[in-house]
Amino acid sequence: MTIKKFYRCKKCLMVSTRPRINFVNGICYACINFAERKKINWKQREKKLWEICNKIRKNNGEHDVIVPIGGGKDSSYVAWTLKNKFKMNPLGVFCEPPMFTNLGLENLNNFMKSGFDVFRISQNDQFKKMEKITFIDSGLPQHNWIGLIIVAPLRVAKQLNIKMIMWGEEAESMYGGDNSQKDKVSFRTENLKIKQNHNTIGKYVKKYNLKKSDYYWSNYDDSEVKQFSSIYKCYWSFFEKWDEAKHFKIAVKNCGLKFLKKKQDGAINNHSHTDQKLYSLHMYIAYLKYGFARATTDVSIGIRHKRFTIKEGKEIIKKYDNVFPNEFLNDYLKYFKMSKTQFFKVLKSFVNKDLFTMVGKKIIEKKDIKF
């Protein structure tokens, strides 16, 4: 169901215009699902994970589970716990994000030094070309990378005969999106396309007459779906209560995780999404399209976990949500090979006129989205 009218969740301040979100009596599904997860028998869920691990553990030195990793707190924690608690031998699959940062590289190297093998897929000219296409066409400046982190683990698992992939949180139901995979131990391969915002890379390959082989790692054909069906495709958040603070402590202590001294423009902390520069642009475009950005996303999570009050959350959102990541502007122009005029013309094309009005070059919020 598409909700066109702009309003915020009564409990967490998430907006009604967020893609795929639903509300019940003014409360978003993310808050409803969060309340339901408090009733889960986590000991029973952990027992289920032990059963799966005992079934597929190889015990011969070969890798027996894939963890899609980025060197950040959550994937580091998942890999570390699978290895040290569940006695598995994880293989990290790392898809280098566009505009990879020095801190991201340092954290990846520290993760490997802490005792993990990593299969790495680096950025190339074709990936950059696709990111520019989807930026201009759909306002999705890291869309090929999103395809990579979905498809690459499946392909690696198939090639190496690894029977389980463990992603982090099941973000759709956790943050208010599609609820179809909620409470699923292993989900159907077809549902991975939900995470690609229903715009698969194949759509752009066909539209722009590109070589399919150049985008092998970021797009799969429907004919391959059955080949992935025997793999346990799991989310850690099914088996253990999702606790980012806990993940952060473990990753810092055991995997060498480092964080920024200064927050990025528009960010409310110094440790989330610090491995790449395009995430900031991705979230700013979400602000132009839907009226929410990085601050609303992080504040809504923080309110559910009682790290912020509603009043505090409103002040943070007012201060940060409309902030353009100016610190990376020159990097964006260089990456996309665009002039400043061309770049901002693309951004302007995604301004939601129901939410904003243009006053000269300024984008002004209409009263509906102001507190």
C-alpha cells in the first residue's frame, strides 16, 4: 500500500512516505514489529541456529558459512560470533562500496588481521558507469553496489558449495518495509529483489544495451533462482536480539574496528556508514524524494531503543535531516565526471514538489513536513 500523505509515526518519527512502509493507527510497522520481537523466545531461536550449524559444519578446515561483510560493527560481530561461539568457519564476502574511504579500508584490513578470510570484489569502471546511470535515471547512486551485496554472496556460496549465508538484520520488517520475510528462518531467493527496491540491475543493462557479463556479480537471472534454493539464506536478527551497541563493543575489542573523530555531514554519530561516501548522497536524495534522511532513520531506531526521547529526536531531525554532504561534493563531481551544474540539475530533478518548494536555488520544506 502506498501512502501519499506525509506524517510521522507517533512513536518513532519515521515518515509515511518511506518506500513500502505501512501504518496502523498512526504507528509504523517498524514500531509494531519491534514490540512483537520483545515476546520472542530467543533461547529457542539460538537452539535453532545450533541445529543448522551442527548440520552444515564441515570440521575439515573448509569454509562452511558466508558472512557478507563490510568491516563495520554488525557484520564483524556476526562473523566473530559464528566463529567463536558456534564453531563455524566463516568466509567473508566483501563487495567494495563505491567511493570507499580510508577508514573503511583500515577496518577491513583489521577485520582480516583478527583471523578471517575474505573474498573481495573491487570496484571497476563498469560498476562506476552503472552507479552514474542509476543516479541520473532513478536517484539511486549506489544501486549497483546494493545488487553486489545481494547477489555476490549467493554466487560465491554456489561456487564453493557453502550451504549457509548469514546477513545481518532483516531490514525490511525491522525498519518498516515489507513484512513478508518476518520470522522466516531461511527466505526465498525471489524476495531478495525487494532489497533492490524492485529495480534490478538487469533493468538498466537492458535499457542501456550494456554487456550482461560486466554486471555478473550484481545481477542474477530468474533461471538461477532454483540453484540457490538449497542454501540457507538467513538473517542474524532472526536468531538473536539485534543489539548494535553490543555489536560495536565486540567489533572494537576483537576485530579492530575504528571510528571517525568527527561526524560526517548529516550524520548523528561517528561510526555508522563510514566506509563509503555515497551513502550520504543516497540519504540526501531520500530527503528530496520522501522528506526524510539519515537523521530520521537513526533517530527512529534510537527512540525505539530509548536512546532518545521524542522531543530530543525532533530537535536532531530538524538540525541534520536537510544537511547536504558538502564535504564530499568535489569527490562526487570527480566520481560521476560531472560539472557542479550537471550534478545539481540531477538532484533538482528528484525534488518532491508535494513536500518542497524552490525559492531560487534553495529547497524549502513545506509546512506539512515541518514539526
